[in-house]
Amino acid sequence: MITTLTDTTASTVDKTMTEMRETFGENTIGRVLTLIIIATGDIEEPLEAAIAASHEHPARVLVVDADPEAETSGLDAEIRVGRDAGAGEIVILHARGDVLWSLDTLVMALLLPDAPIVTWWPENAPSSPVHDVLGSMSQRRITDSAACADPLGTLKRLRRGYASGDSDFAWARLTRWRGLVASAYEVPPVSVPSSVEVLGTEGNPSVLLMASWLQHTLGVEASILPPPSDDPDFAGVHGVRLVREDGTIELTRVSDDSIVMKLPGDDSGQHVTMPRRTLAELVTEELRRLDPDEVYGEVLGAAFSGISDTATFASGKPAPQEVVVADAEAVAQAAATATAEQLAAALEKRPVAHLVLTGGTVGTLTAAALPAALVEAGVDVARLHLWWGDERFVEPDSEERNEVGVRASLLDVLREEHGLPARNVHVMPSPADGMSLEDAAAWYGQQLDQTGGDEPFRTRGQAFFDVLLLGVGPDGHIASLFPQHPAQEKVLGSTVAVTGSPKPPSQRISLTWPVLNSARHVALLVAGAEKADAVRAAHDGVDPWEVPASAVRGLESTTWVLDEAAAGRSAR
């Protein structure tokens, strides 16, 4: 049975689903998990796979199909129970407009109580699944890098954002391969091979993971080679060779259903049945064991080197430039003018532009100067998105909040006089939003990722923000990243919850190093003689741990906008 609801709510969907179960005499006692499918394209193939897997793993399947560009906001739903849902039940949620920003709240009412949650992205995998709005509530997070536009690039980003509980179908496709290679390797006499070769399709993530697994397991460098030109065109791994003193173990796929295995002393070749795995089989395997696949994490880590030095995020970019003006007001005016011009240029190339605001005396003055500068530059304010580099985790109307300092001078003016949509103003949460500091930081990171920052924040050389404004403290801190503070070391997520801030208030939310380094243009706004030492130290080289202000660079430009007092002791 299928029921369709239009302009509905999560509670109505839940109530309707209960009524449908009662009509059919169904119950949820046999459901073992909730499977959330994040749809970005055709949902039928993933649904068919989930229905097939439900015969082994009866589940409630929630398909989330979001349309953030819809002109109206709302929720439509389709509920399937009985034969239309296999051995489980299916809810397809079509979220429109602003509903996108509260997907976690939307889904929460529909989760099975006291049951594991699995989130699956059939395509368009997030770079850090654990920081995704729905992935963060899941015990298992499944991606498919091979279904993404840039498979190896996606896999590399997944490595940087990896957390225990992540998995990828590129790895699950190797389960039978790994079992067969292990069996062949253990045929006596067992000896460590002198070389390892993996033959496979160029750019296929399973091929890379296979080579990484063999190298990680055997301690022998594994080479990736293209298959012979006369081989059938199989996607993925074509063959594996383990070269030993007594001969070569060779496994070669010869059809979609079988492998030929040759062992030292036996070149006749044994045909081993090994069908290529269907999507339903991959889903079934992933749901079979929900404990973390630590081997996948180790192999993924071995495939790509991580970034341990946060200075790396600022490297390889144009050298900073200086603009020196008379005083703080002049700093604000110069920064506002340059920012408006950069945003106008951005909107000539892209449909929207993203600006990151900063707090402090000079940041607040700059915000007040922005409306006039935006008008002068001809910026279409309706296409502008506003973000914050950091925020103090205090009550929403506290004067300590950066956002409060610019409400009247910038936000109200742009909304009331220039048509800035309310949904384009991305304010960091406060305690009044009912979140812990950690949840608030994660929520803001999710908003950034959902708006399109996910890939740029984890791919060096890409930009999400058009202009990033930063103030600089006398100690050289920027945003809420302070010298020698452990929050600096948190780089997997887009944001970090800062506790024990050396500058009150102690609890804050801040963007992280990879995010701060994902802007086309960076402007550091500094005024006052008390900051001259910090300016000079930041000019001596990139040293994020000691001088955070030294470690942010724009992909196109980095400009220090200084008053004469702050520039008095800088290296020019």
C-alpha cells in the first residue's frame, strides 16, 4: 500500500504510518535498524536495493530527497508498507526550501526507537560523513566514491574526514577479492612476495584500495598497472599478482562471473566462481555488520597521507600584501570598499557570493560601512550569503556576540532596504537554541557543508567563500583559534567547539583551518599600536601554533589592512 501526503509534517507522517501498519496488521518489532538514504538523483535503484536487503535486515527506510532551490518551503511524503516495502517500511521525504536546514529534526520523529541508524549516500558522498547533519546521528555511514564525479578525489576527502563507523562500497566490492587473495597467499609454502601488482581500471577507487590493502597487510610496495589491452573491459580490479621466489600467484578476472587462479608450479589455471556484486548485495553486507570496519580506516589512511601540519592549509598561495591607512575608521572604509568590489566581481561569475564577517572594533566598523559600499559597487544583495568566522556561545542578545554588534548597522539595513533574504544570513547558534556547545558547532558546520562548502573545505586549491574578513588579537589569534590552544588541532570538521578560551567568554564556536583557508580573498583588519607585535610576528612566516594570524591565505589575495599604529613595527 502506498499513501502520498502533500504539505505535511513529520508528526503527520508518523501518525499516518502507524495507521497504515494497523490496517495491514504490521508492527515494528521485527525491524532491526533505520536506514536513511540521501537521494540526489534517481531513487528507484537505491530503493530496490534496500528492499532486497530488507529480507535479511528488516528495516525502516527513510529516503530524504531535498530541494533547497524550491520557491516554496514544505514537506511532501510517500509512505509504503506491505508488499510495496519488502520486509520493512519505506518513507520518502521530499523536503523543499527552508526545510532543508532542519533535516535532523525532520528525521528524528521517524527513527525507530532503540535501533541502530545507518545513513547511505548512493552518490555525492560528503567529505566527512560523521559531520553531516544526518550522518552525525548514525552508527554506520556508507558512501560510494565510485558513483561520484571524481572517485579518487572523493576517496581522498573521505580519508581526511574519516571517523570510525565510515565505510564505502569501493571497499565492500573487494570483499570476495580479498578473501580469494588471502586463500591463495596461504597455499604452502607461505612466503612474503617480493613484489605485488594490481591490474585495474585507471581512477577506480577499488583498485587503489586493493593495492593499499596488500601493501598495508604484506609490507610490500604494491604497483597499480593497467590491464592488457586485449582484456575484457571490466570495471574495477582486473587481476592481482604476488611474485614469490617459487613463482607467481596470479588471479585474473575472465568474465563477470569467474576468476582464473594460477599458483606456483600450476600454470593450468583454476576457474573460481566469483560473480560481480550487485548493489543489493553490497547494501546487505554493510547492514550485516554494524560495528566499525577498522581495517577500512587503516587502508584508507595508508592510501593517502594525512595533513598533520596545519601550516599546509596556507601554503602555496600568493604572498600577503599590505594597505596602510590613517586610523581604524579608514581601515574599515578601505576594507568595505575592497570587499564590495570583490563580491561584485564574484557575482559576475557565479550565481551567489559568500562573505564571512568578523567581530571586534574594526570588524564592527567595517560591517557598518558595508551597505553603502555594496550599493556603490552594484552588488545584488539578494544573491549574497553572510557567515561568521567565529562566535561567542552566549545568550542571543548578549552584546558579546559578534552578530549582535552588526544587527542594526548591517543586517537590518540589508534586509529591510536591499532585499537580503533572511535565509541567507547564517547566524551561529546560542545556548537559547537548545544545543550544547559541541552540537551547535557541528550544526553550523553542517549548514556550511549543505550550502556547498563540503568539497572545497577538504580539497586544497578550491574556494567556497569569496571574501573572508578577520580581526587579529594582540596575541595573534584569529576567529577563535588562539596560540597554542588545542582547538587548533581539530581540522576534520568545518567548525570546532572552543572551550577554555584565554579571552572571555570561555565558550566559542570557530571555523577550522581548512575552512578559513578556503576563501578567494582574505582581509585581516588591524588597528592599534597594541597589535603591532602580532602583525610583525605574522609577517615572519606561517606558524599557526604560535601565531594563528600568520596561517590564513586567500587563493587569489591576502591583504593586511592596517592603521599606521598597527603597521608601525611591521615588516614592510
